[in-house]
Amino acid sequence: MVDVSTEIIINLPKEKVAEFASYPGNVPNWCTHIKSVEWNNDAPLRAGAKLVFNGQIMRRPQQNVYEVVEIIPGQKVIMKSRSNNMRMETTVAWQAINENTTCMTLRNRGVPIAFSKPMAPLLKLAIRNVSRRNLKQLKKMLEFSYRRLEVL
């Protein structure tokens, strides 16, 4: 079992962070390993929705289908994937620290089917590093964008 939780403080209101980060079409902008997301974007994101994440891990194309199992707008989104390589649950959550600061948490937990148990610590480290990099990218992108809008 792999269970990795990372968080970052973003200097923006929770509503803005959650709105951007919970929209599937924005994921490729801040998740470095995700190249595109396929879903029925005509419908609002809801429990039962299926999302296909097309990405690249270790220079190999990878496609994972996630199902949204719970969504509380502005608070959290929980998705599960049952791919051939891993059974994974991803939780993205937002908590207001104050009116202009948000703590965003990204949690990945699952069973690495295609990896042996001795590989689990390395997989955990890799997931943590990718998650930290993605959250830093999101923070940088959002804070820069909103600062730029305030100047205009």
C-alpha cells in the first residue's frame, strides 16, 4: 500500500484555487505528467463522471481512467482508478487559512499491482516528488496569473 499526502499554501482565496484546480481541463496546465484529459465537459463534474487522463510516466505513454466518487464543490474531489498497474485513489482538498490564503492537499493512495512490495518505498518517493512539483507549479501559475490581473 502506498499513501502519500502533500500540501502547499497558495496565496489566493480558496474559491479561486478550488475552481481552477477542480476543473479537469486545467489539469494538464499544472500536472507535468498529464498531457490531456478527456471527459464530457458539457456536464458539470459530478460523482460517477469518468475522466481519462492521458500522460507520460518514465517516458512511456499512459492512460488512466478515473471515476469521481465524491465531490464537494470548493472543498474536495475524490477519484478512483482501477488500471492494470495500480489501484489508486486521489483526493484533492482545499481549506481556507484566511480569506486570501488556501492550503491545498493532494493525497494519493493505492496498491501498486505491477510493482513488487520492495519497490513500494521508491514508488512512494516518486509520487511524493511528482506531487510536490505539481503543487509548486500550480501555486506559481495561479499566484502569477492573479497578480497580473490585479495590475491590469
